[in-house]
Amino acid sequence: MQQTAEISPQEKRFQSRLPLRLELAAVERLVYSRRNSERVMLDIGFPTPVMSAALRAKGGAWCTIARSPEDAQEFGQYLKSPVYCLGADGAIPFEPHTFDTIVVALDMLAALDDPEVFLRECNRVLKPMGELIFSAQFRKRMSLVSMLRSRVLSRHGGVVGHSLTETDIYRWMKPGFDVLGISYFCGFFTELARVWEVKLTAEGQPEETIRSSMRWKYLLAQQLDFFTMWSRGYIAVARVRRRRWRERSTPVLADGRTIQEAVFLPEEN
């Protein structure tokens, strides 16, 4: 009698979290290429090694950077390969022009103290014309989910990263990247369930309890979101192309003041 392969705890968690599956599918659509076997790629900050392993299955030579030393150890054991951590201030521990593609997981940019330093590092280690793919919370005005997310933030302190508009994405990319496209996933009901999952996690509920509770909630949310397909999702996935980094410059008036200073601090007589 053939034995069924045991499913790892990481795979159980991944299968029970619909947003993780949607994020992986969105990234895979952008990463896939017939030339993958010739490409060197890097993934940064995924919450589970299952997602890193799935990208490796697409072909190419992959490296992984985890969110913490503890995650790096777990990822290394699962992937059976070395896994690295970000250095101080978001430094990436690789030589310049190493990678063809970098994939950055959801909320990584929002969690960094200075995202521009990290983006400059991505620009440094990408090859000329290399691509950066990243996921970010998409900001919707007058949204019930956004209001609930704010309540979670106020009660549990920064569990969900702050959201970005398309204008924010273009502004963040302006010094060193050209935006090639932005797609969206995670409809209203799925995002509502995801906020509930964050709440349970912040309250310290056991993993098995969260997995059991969220399995049916995500299943129902996925079915209900069929009726919201016409609207943009609550998570954006941006694909951008590297170009030479240009430092931001602040316009200065003839008297040495910035425009902001001139507006808020009028020159004294």
C-alpha cells in the first residue's frame, strides 16, 4: 500500500492562507520566463519557505533573504540551501550587479525604517535592466477594510504595514526604477478575512486555532469575491526595471531656502 507523504507544518500553514497563495500566483506570473534557467534571482522576506521553494521550481538560480535570523534557520532547513539576512539599514549582502530579478514580499518595504536605502541596495545588486517585483498594501479611500485595519494597528501596534497609493509607488521608484506595470489581487472579502487573521495572530492565538478558523473563512471569502472581480484588489504587485540611480534633489531658492521653508517660514524683514 502506497504511503501518503507527510505535509510539513509550513505547507499546512501556506495551504490554509489564501492571501499567501494569491501573492505567490501573482508573483509567479511575472517571474516566469523561458530564459529562467539562465537567470540569477533573489527573493526577500517571504513569510514561509514554501513560497521560496515554489519560485525555485520555476527554474533559475535562486538566493533567499529571510526577515530574521530565526526565519533564516527555518528557511535554510526547508530549502536545504544557505539563507541570508538583511544587513544594517536594509543592506543586501551581495556584490553589485548580481541578480536579474529580485522579488520582495508583501509588507517588507513598509516595515523598513528607510525604504529608500533598501531600494538603493536593490538597484545596486541588480544587473543593468534587471527587474524588481514587490507587493504592497494598496490604499483605498473610504474603505471599511482600511478602517478596520487602522483599528488593528491602534490596538496591536504596527501588525499590518501602512498602505500605498499608485502615486506613492511611482514616487518611491523614481530615483532608480521605471514602473512597467501594477496588478492587483485580494478582493474585499479576502482582505477582510486577512485583517481578522492578523487580529488573531496579534492576540497570540495558537497556530492550529488560527489555521482551523481561517480555513473556512478564506474559502467563503474566495467565493464571495467572485462578485467583486470588477474592482481593484487590496494588494498591489509592481514590476519595475532598474536604471541608473539618481539621488533626490530638493529645489533651493536663491536665498538658500527650500520651497517648503519659503512657504511655511516666510523670510523675515
